[in-house]
Amino acid sequence: MKIAVCVKQVPDTWAEKALKAADSTLDRDAADGVMNELDEYAVEEALKLTEAHGGEVVVVTMGPERAGETVRKALSMGADSGVHLVDETLHGSDALATSYALAEVLKDRGFDLVMFGSESTDARMSVVPAMVAERLGIAQLTFAQKVEVSGPTVTIQRATETGYDTVEAQTPAVVSVVEKINEPRYPSFKGIMAAKKKPVETLSVSDAGLDAARLGLSAAWSQVEDFAARPPKAAGTIVVDEGDGGAKLAGFLAEQKFI
Amino acid sequence: MGRLAQTEGLTDDQRDILAAVREFVDNEIIPVATDLEHKDEYPQAIVDGLKEMGVFGLMIPEEYGGLGESLLTYALVVEEIARGWMSVSGVINTHFIVAYMLMQHGTEEQKQNYLPRMATGEVRGAFSMSEPGCGSDVAAITSKAVRDGDDYVLNGQKMWLTNGGSSTLVAVLVLTPGEVAEGSSVYKTMTTFLIEKPEGFGEVRPGLTIPGKIDKMGYKGVDTTELVMDGLRLSAADVLGGEPGKGFYQMMDGVEVGRVNVAARACGLAQRAFELGVEYAQQRVTFGKPIAEHQAVSFRLADMATKVEAAHQMMIMAARKKDSGERNDLEAGMAKYLASEYCRDVVEDSFRIHGGYGYSKEYEIERLYREAPMLLIGEGTADIQRMIIARRLLEDYKSRG
């Protein structure tokens, strides 16, 4: 079984995030980069599946030079090899461009499963897994809280607000996971050292045969015209109940368009 | 995240190892440490996690199944762990000292026998010099081994064994007066024996009793015990290095790296105390502003950060000196002395910043306040360090007058 896990480097969850004044994109140098937390769950699940069924795990990332750290983290957890798509042209790519680039890198490599964390902590759109599945023309099994593989059939529990749906597809398929699915392992020291010796294929946009016109900020389907820092917290309104507290509260909520 | 106590010139391996440990500490140790400490409970889940990670084999050479990393890497790992909970670093410290003594002084057979199992954490080490009547004054020990055919018979009582109950291999220093020429220096009549034993308390093997845990002010969770030998029979193959009479020097070598280790712990503890203090100082408001904006508090923070930084750099220097193969007793003594004194100061300052809440068991600083004093005493008291430092100074700066 051959599994690709797509991982993304994001700013440390607790770091103050900032946009760059020049092009309104995320300032990735302003904070430490870490592997997107949900992607760790995807790596863990892929490792568990190959431990149970045999096979290999290939970790795939798209991002600046520094995103190589995230590939190495996945390799130190136990993934077998990595693919890193790195190119200036990719800077500012939106979800459509990202899914195009990833799908092009993933296709023709014979993956049975392509796994993702269900969203990234920086962009939080949750659309890339579905887009990649669509571009590859394969089934998408998203928001998995449990994954089982039996021969060519992959079955997941798809987390919903009220419980879960059982969804099944034939491989190859895309699976995105939620944090309920497992407890990601810590890399062992031996894993950390072994990671250095594992192959990582570095691809530029032209190596991957991508059309540069479909990538980057200029190709994005949305534009950030302006941004401002979040205003500091203002003091709240205190409603004193003089028999009409309920009405005052309702009035406040109506005014704020909550009701 | 803060930028204090950085280390220049680390390899990628070292940085990745430390990042993995820090993540483990933040997620698996800090959230549970205070509760386990209050219950005086052995941190089994944490120890298992560290075992899987490979911490127990960090410095053991690759040929024996370890990673062969340097003392510096080890010290930085200890610093990270102690930032989470000092007791956890205590679990690995004695293990590491015994492994180091085996690496440096063990016979090939002893290395083959123990090191691979120590690298996985299956065998866990403890060591013992102190007795009820002596600690720093090692030459005053009275425990004794007497030859009986091919065997030795050991009698005596030991004190302050960290991991005395949970370890399975104890290096014990005893007198072997019958093995050396009459009139030899007392330092040449001491021998280190390796005792393998099962975990637990009571009479764990014939002639060997671990009476129970000593109840302590802090440094809880890790078991500190006595050890009683009453006709304990060991073979000549259990003498560390195979030759009697070298025990004192072997132990001193182990303790020297142990000192860097204790300095590293003090650094980790001080860092945590600083983190807690600087956070609280920005949350707590008095007289209309966060207390961090009062000069009295901000000056405390400045002092604390300066001490955290100085102790860290001193500890790094001592570790690097030992790694370079040079004698480091002066630097190790200075690092241990400075880091533990500074740690006490930083913890005290953080405690004061916390005000009344710092006295409550709900706040982590209360635990640190009880833990810091141990570092002033363990692995050679501050005064012993000053003796070592002064002795070396008088050698190096011997008057020509």
C-alpha cells in the first residue's frame, strides 16, 4: 500500500501572526514554523496503516525552503521519503492553485491513498483535500475520525456535528482526518537521525511540469485589498437588571444583529 | 516564544532532538507534573514515553545500541526535561552516571552485558556513595566487602539512593581493605561493585534490602531510598573494571559529569520559574496597571533573565569542555555552583512576583520553590564546589614568591 501524506508548514499555533505590508500575504518569517497540527494526525494514521498492511509513506509538501523542516519532522516520525515542491512562483498561491500543483505532483505516482489533515491552522479553509480529489478524479473521504482498509476498499467514519456517517470508497482515494482519529507519536531520537538519510525529492515548478501562469499571487481568484490589525478589546456593556433586563439584553443582541 | 538560553553552534540532529524533547515536555510533562508531585507518584507514563523516544540511550555508544551523543546534547535534554519537572530528570540522571561509569571504566564483558539493555531503558541505573554518617566526606564510608573464595561478601548501609527502588542496577562504593597493601591511602581501598537487582522494596535479593522511600520536602515522585547490605554475596566479576581499589576515582569521574547534569537541571528549573514569573507579572494588575510595569517587578524580571542566561552559558561551557576530552572539574564545579545558586534566586524572585498565590499549591511556583533547594545540596553541596574551585585555582595560580 502506497500512501501520500500532504503536509503544510504553518506559523506556530500560539505565535502572533502578521501579514506583510508589501503584498498582504502571511509573514512566514515572523514566527517559528511547525507542521500543521492536523497533518501530524494524517502522518500518524498513514504510518499505522502501513504498519498494519505493509507499504510505504511518502510525505509531500509545497512551500518555501524552510518547509523542508516539516518534511523532516514527518520522516523522523517514520515516513519513508519526501517530495518538496519549492519555487518562488508558488508564493501567494490560493487553494485552487495549491490543489492544482499538488494534484500534478501526486498523479502518476501510484498512490493508493492521499491523506491530509482536514484543515490548516493558518488558512482554515478545509477545501484543498476535496479539490485535489476532484482534480485527480478519485473519491474523497473527508473528516475521517476512523479509517479502515480492506483490500481495495477504504471505509471511514466521517465526523459530523451529531455523530458520524460511515463512508466507503475504492482506492485510490483522498482521505482527510480530524484530530479524534489518533494520538500522533513523538519522533524517537533514532527516527530523527534516520530521517537525515531518507530521500527527499526537491521539485521546482518546471521540474513538476506546472504551468506557472496558474500559480502564485497573480493567479489567485481573490485579492486582499487592505487589512488592519484587530482593534484592542473594548470594555463590554453592562446591563443592569431593573426588571427590564431581558428586554435590554434582547435589544442589545438585536442591535448587534445576533438575533 | 522567548529567546533566552539559546545555544550557538548546534547540529541539525541536536536541534531536532531538543525540539522533540521540548514538545514532549510541553504536552506530556508540564500539564501533569504538579499533580503527580503532590501525590508523590512515580511518573511511569512519562518514563515510558522517554524510553520510547530513546532518552535512556542518548549517550551510550552506537555499538552498544545507543545514539553516542555528546555530554552537551545530554545536558541540553536534561535542561528541557527539568523545565517540565525536575524529578523526571532525576530518573535519568543516575542511569546516565552509571552508564557513563561503565563506558569509561567497565570491562568489555560488563559493557556488553549492561549497556545494550541500558540503552533501551530495560536496565535502569542508580549509584550510591553516601551513608547515614557521611556524604561529601566520601573517605569516611564504612560499608565493606570481604573476599570469600571467588566471591565477595558485602555489609553496610547506604543512604540517599535516587531511584533506589525503581532501578535494576546499582553501582555501590564500599571499602575493600583486604585487597590492597597495608598502609595504602584510603582512596585506594575503595571499590565500586555492580549489583543487579529486581525493582521494588524490601529484601529484593538475598542480603540486599531497599527499606522504602524517604519522604522529602520536594523532588517527589522519584524514589530516594536507603540500601542495606547484610551478607550480600557478589562475584569478582561484579567489580567495576574488574580490579578492586579504583572505586573512588571511578565514582568521582561519574560525579563530575553528574555535576554538569545538575547544573543543567538548575538551568531548566530557573527557566520555568522565569516563564511563570514573566507571565504572571503581565496578568496581575495592581494600582491600575499590570505589575510588570512597576519598576520593582520589572527589575526582578531583568535580574531573573540575566541569571537564566548566565547559568545556561556557563553550563554549556562546562559540557563542551568535557566533550573536548579536557579535564573539566573547575568548569563543572563553577557551573553547578552558579546554576544552582542562581536557580534558587530566580525561583525566589518568581515566587515573590506571584505574591500570595505563589504560596498556594494551585500554582506551579510552589512546587519549584520546594525543588530548588535540592540542587544546592545534591551531587556535591555548594560549599564542596567552592572547595573544588579554590583548590584548582591554587594549583593554576600557584604563587612563585
